[in-house]
Amino acid sequence: MDDTAALKKTPLHALHLSLGARMVPFAGYDMPVQYPAGVMKEHLQTRQAAGVFDVSHMGQVIVKAKSGKYEDAALALESLVPVDILGLAEGRQRYGFFTDDNGGILDDLMITHLDDHLFVVVNAACKEEDVAHMQKHIGDRCDITVLDRALIALQGPRAVDVLAELWADVAAMKFMDVRHCRLHDVSCLVSRSGYSGEDGFEISIPADKAEDVTKRLLEHPDVEAIGLGARDSLRLEAGLCLYGNDIDTTTTPVEAALEWGMQKARKTGGVRAGGFPGAGRILSELDNGATRRRVGLKPDGKAPVRGHAKLYADAEGKTELGEVTSGGFGPSVEGPVAMGYVPLSHAAAGTVIFAEVRGKYLPVTVSALPFITPTYKR
Amino acid sequence: MLKFTEEHEWLKIEGGVATVGITNYAVDQLGDLVFVELPEIGATFAKNDNASTVESVKAASDVYCPLDGEITEVNEAIVADPSLVNSDPQGAGWFFKLKLANAADADGLLDEAAYRELTA
């Protein structure tokens, strides 16, 4: 039996095949890992010009209060995330994470204040659990609606000019702004955000128009199709977490160095301090620090150090520190890059530790994240 | 004499010494190589031992020793520039030279036609 038969397809599946993509199963979907250009060229294309990514496998969800008031939806979702959502201005987006009672991370997500409701984007692998989680805890106060729309990302330094040819107002958007717009007469939702470390956009498109809009973007000489392989190397260089690798229910937001995702209003002394799952542990770690921390790791040599490689304090592998959570080759860094968790005693940038690769203990230097300089238009 | 393995290595055998590399097909599957680790000169391997490692942007893969033998030479050029393996896998991108323990062992490997059929 063909084991790809059970895989779901995004609205752009046929387009991927027509572009010669190599398809792989990812989070239950048949997705393009790379196109004929290959991961290296696709990565550099995105950093140097622009790339378009199909991220339609991600979950797009509307959270709307039964009262019809934004404030009620915001306060409801605040009971599940340590994020200031009430204070989120209309047309603005914020990163956040669902936490569990132990302070672990159930998923990370993007949260937008859109008109009188919330628009959230969650990871493909978690979307059913996330929707059930919201239904269970805030379903009495809010309607949770999963949208059947495509989502593409247009990322790279040329992205804004490419998109401005279709919709001139895009140039006025700032990082994390979200706007309704029409692209080729198709009603779309555009956010100036992404997962590459570059300036760029994520565009939510009605499923039946997705191929048309994506094809038009690909007609631009500065735009190429980019697969999941380069999406991963781009986000790794940008120091961004991949749920299931770098963050999960065993990691807290403070351990994961995601303090920036929690605003003053929700922290100790804030106007709405706590009130989310795991608040006891997370607020305590915000005040007192966690015992371990996610850090950047730069292997000294040329060998990539991959996820699950064990980290040691010494070159003999005697004192284990933790594990690499993501690692590979960074085409823009032109060398291997990784991240992982180490005790605070070894978390300072410049600390040399050792990663076990094929029985050898290779020196890696704890490094500030990101590995590249992001070009977000703040 | 040119031979192939089912693990996508090629061997050019001359006077009991095989020059070994990975095939066009293997390179196409692996994608852009970013790291190559070669065996030590003088190391001896049995058939199917892990003799070398290649890494693409995405993943690491083992290169197996195709026959019993001793490493007599390695291609340091592909360590300095792994993209040589992508651009010329069956030429300048060779990995190592192996002095065969038993030259007749090569008879059991695939010839070019059989390998083509395998990867068609």
C-alpha cells in the first residue's frame, strides 16, 4: 500500500509537484522539503532576494467572544498564555505559547488582534490538540473556528517590493502589523512576520485562490519556491524555536529563553500577573532564573552537530550538561550552527563545551542567538 | 573495471586497488554536501563497515566500505570543498583508495548495467 495515501494535501500540493518538489511527510501532510534548486540555493535565495513557502499545514483559528467584544476574547485567551493580549492594539500581532500546569510549553503560536476577535496561527502537528485545549477551557466564552484557508510566507529582502507591486500599502506596514488586503482581487490577510530572520510576510489566502496568488508571486524574477529544508536552516540561523525540537512540555518559557514573549502585565507586579497554566513556576523562574537555558552553539570545526547530540563539560564525555535540540549547517553562516540546553553555569556566551558526534567529543562554543542579523522592519 | 554497490558506491578497480566514491544517484538523493569525514590511511575495513560520513544541510549519512581492504589514499580535496562531490561525484569527488584483500571479491558487485537497473 502507498503510505502517502493517508497524508493530507495543502491547496498548493499540485503546484509543488509541477515545480518538481521532493515531497516528504510532515505533521500529517505531504509537503515539499526542497525543489530542484536544493536546500543551499533556496536558503541563500531567501536571504538575498525572496522566497515563497507553503505553510498551509499550520492551523489558522478564529477566537471570537460570544459577547462579540474583543476584550472578552483577549481575557479568555490570556487564561491559556502568559501574554498581554488585552493590550494588543488592533492590527497587531504577538508571539506566544500555550503553557501547561507544570510550566511546560504545549505549543507556540502567533496571536493577532483582528477587528473584534483574535486570529491565531498554531503549529500543524499541534493544531488538533490546541483547538481541543481552547474548546475545553474557553469554549464556554468563545467560539473557536478553524479556517480552511491556505497560508504562504513570502520572505526575504525583496519581499516588500514584490508584494508592493500587488498592493502598494504594504510598504507602510511594520514588523508584526496585520492588514486585510486584496491581491489580484483576492481577499487576503497579510502580516509582516515570518520564520526566516528576514523581513517578510505571511499571507492567508482563501484555499481556492491560493494557487493563483502563489503562481503570480512566483512569476516575479526575484521570487523562488522554497521548501521545508531551507525553512529549517533559515529559522535555525535566526535562533527561532521549532516546536517539538527546541521547546515542548519538558521546557519552560524561561528555560527556552523566551522571556521576551511575556509582557509586564502578566509578570509579578503586573496588572494581570499570572492567571495562566503553570504561572507559579514560570513567574518564579522569571524572578529567580531557571537552572538551565537554551543557548546558541557554534561548533568550532566543520562537522554539523545535529539534534539529540549529547553535550558535555569536558572533552572526555564525563560530565553531561544537556542535549542539542536543533543543529545543522547554516548556509549563510557558512558553517555548522546548533542550539540546545545547558546549565546556567555553562550558558555564558564564549563558554567552550563538547558535543558527542560519532564517538568523538567536538568543541562547540556557546554563542548569542541569532547567528545572523535579522532584518525585521520594526 | 567499474563496479557498483546497492548502497550507491562506485569502485574503479585497477591492479587490486579500488578508487571508491558515491554515485550520481546518491548525490542527487543527498543534496548539497557540507561536510565529509574520511577514513585514516592504513585503516582496514571489512565489507559494509562504516568507512566515511557525509553530511548535507539536512542530515548525516554513512558511506560503507564496499569490500574488505586497507585504505591507501584519501581525497583531502573533498574535505576542503565537499561541493566537489556534488559537482563531480564519479570523478574529482572520489573518497578513498582501497587495497582489496581479495581482488576476486569484486566479482560479486553490480556492473554498470545492473546498477542502472537498480536506480531506474
